[in-house]
Amino acid sequence: MEQLHYNLLFRWFVGLDLEEVVWDASSFSKNRDRRLEGDIAQSFFAAVVQQAQGQALLSDEHFSVDGTLLEAWASEKSFQKKQKPPKRGSGSRGKMLLRDTHESTTDPDARMYRKGTGQANKLCHMVHVLMENRNGLPVAGRATEANTGAEWKAAEEMLSGLSPAGKRRTVGADAGFDYPVFIQGGAGLGRDAARGLAPAAQFGH
């Protein structure tokens, strides 16, 4: 909002003339919430993908998938013990895990997680993208909770949403996806959709 008072590019982007008064920050916050609730960002994304398809810029056979961590805008000090933890944990055979006993007081959806050994745990979320390989354009995306199987499940959901259904495709990914539970579609893709995936040899390391 401060930039709008003197930055002409910001004014041009939001459609404010030089003489117009900059609105209050609360107006922006309210409109931001409306956009999130109405899923307008997804509508814009779908429209861009549709335009790319109309220009024959997208491959419907060869894709790449990846996921990364998105650090939460929450302090690690906000990660506190839950006042009412569940009686049964979400781990194997009801084992109590850290996410069952603790959560951020400012961002309850964030999870304390690290993607690889030797890295520090951070409060974060996960974001995932499916790219087509002809021009490297994104065709699908997801934001999920940060957990071990989130990359596999999000990838399978994005792949299963491609059309035409049942078409054989190749999917490139890093070593984090080179597990039978993903390759065979065991984490939620389903047997019929999994038949469309190429074998494990496609995976790069």
C-alpha cells in the first residue's frame, strides 16, 4: 500500500490514476480474502492453460513433476503443545507424532518438516507443480500439508486430471518419487489411471 503512494508502476498495475486516492489497507485485505474464497487464482490459471492449448504449445504425452517446501509465515516460537491433543495418533498403529501433539498458534495448517536429511526442520507447507515438457509450461498445481506422502498424492491427482483419460504418458521426476507406492499408483491414483504411467526407468536421479 505504501508503494501505491509514489510508484507509478504499482498504480498502473492496479488501475489507479495519478489523482485518485489510494484506498485503505483493509480494503485490499478484504478483496484478497474474496479472491481466495472464490478461487479466482485457479480460474486465471485454467484460462492461461486453455490459451496455451489453443496455440498447440502443450504436450499431452510427456510431463515432469516436482514439489518443494513453502516456508510458513509463522515463528517457530508459535509451535506449541496442543491443549487438546487426540487420544490416538496419526502414525502407524495410532502412534503419536509431533503433528498430533504440537501446532502453530498462528498457522495451524503449517507442519514442522524437512525434505531431506541434514536439513533443519521448519514450519512449512508443500507446493507441487506438473509441467509439460514441450515448452516447460505448468499445467497443474497443488498446495498441501507438508508430509512424506504429499508429493506422491499430489502428483497422482494432477496426473489423473489430465485429458484424455487413459492416454499413455511419461512422467519425469527426481529420486523422491522413485518408490513403488507412487509408480504403481498405490497412493491414490487408482489401477486404471496407473496403467497410463510409463515404467520406473523414466525417473531421473
